[in-house]
Amino acid sequence: IPDEKAVDGSALHRWVESNKIYASGLIVSAYIEQYSHWNAMESLSSLLKKHNIPGLYG
């Protein structure tokens, strides 16, 4: 997950499109805890926990 607090010269969020997550849950077939995107600041798991969104995988 990219830095949620990063803003550009116009004070617009640089990497995120909304102030909140609108999904009520997330289900994926596979999940890897070690993220590797060059712009990642935190894992998907930590973002879901921070916003109290349940997630399932498998």
C-alpha cells in the first residue's frame, strides 16, 4: 500500500484516490505477507486492520 499521506504540489493525494475504503470485506485466492512493490509503505493486511475490514484468503 503506498503512502496515504503523500500529497503533490496541489495538496492532492498522490497515490490514493479516496479518503476511505468503501469495501466491507476482501476475499482473495492467494496472499503473500511480504510486499515488494517499489512504492509500498505497508502491507495489505495492515491496511485492512487499520480500517477494521475483514479479509479472507485461501
